[in-house]
Amino acid sequence: SKTFEAAFGADAEGDRGASSEMLGIKDRTRAGVFASGVVNLAGPFASELHISPSARADWYSDFGATFNPKLGINIRPVESIPINIRGSVGTSFRAPTFNELYYAGAGNPNIKPEKSISYDAGLVLGIRSPIAIEADADFYSIRITDGIVWEPAADGIWRPQNYQKILSQGIEFSLQTNYNGLAVLSANY
């Protein structure tokens, strides 16, 4: 409908690792379900308001179940001013790869999966005329628990390790111009 869009799905996979560089034959199965939507609203405080909830649940044969929700929002406060304010918050999960777990001489079978929570917020300015101009400014912050990082051990061999906490954050800027679909110029920092 005009006020609500939704998508649902399920997926599954089976992985098998067998190599002379791997310690034995390893198997993993994963099944997942997901749902996402967009609620389109307008009200007394915004000319446009889009709320985007989503969630994903996965089950791993070697790491168990995980549930990861996310919520996003996009607001255009005033119709006559071409500025949108957006933001989101959500969680993520990353299971270690077979190489990280089992690579002969370097894998770490005790490594734990990464879990994270991410935040982002930004502004978008869009001007439409013969030359369309769009400028973005975004802040992001990702807080990772048990982050998987390869580092050299005392014997000089690189091995994956879990770091208790990793913080990755920054600011991104972009500017794009488009002249009637004939020429596009963009810059990012």
C-alpha cells in the first residue's frame, strides 16, 4: 500500500570444507528468516516520515541461534526545503570462516563469532534543476564484541584472534552532480 511495504523471506545453505590446507573435513549448515518493511507517514511535524524496521534470525549448526533487529528512520521536516535527516541502529552477527577456524597451522578453532551494534545518522540535501545536486554528510559508529583480527604470533605466522571490543567510527561526505543524465560528477571523502 502507499503507507506500508513489506518483504519476508527464508534462506538456507550448507557448507563443506575439505582441503589439504584444512584440519579434516568440516561441515556447517545455516538457516535464516528475515522480514523488512517501510512505513510511509506524514504528520504535523514532518512532510515525509519513513520508518524502516527489519529483523533477521539465523541458526548455525556450529554457533547456534542469533537474532538481529534494525530500525531506520528518514525524515523530511519541511516539503519546501530539500533536506532529509536519516538514521538507523541495528545489530549484526558474523560467524568465523572455515579458514579462520581450521586453516592448517594458522586457524583458531576456539575463535568466537563477531557481534556488533551499529549506529548511523546523516543529512541529505537534494536540489533538482537542470543540474541535479545531492550532498550527503553521515556519521557512523560500529561497536564490535569479539572482533576477529588476524595478527602475527611469536612464530611469525598470522593467526585469527578475538579482540574483546573494537570501535570503528567516522564521518563520510559526498557530493554528486548530474546534468540531465548526460554527465555525472561525484566526489567522496
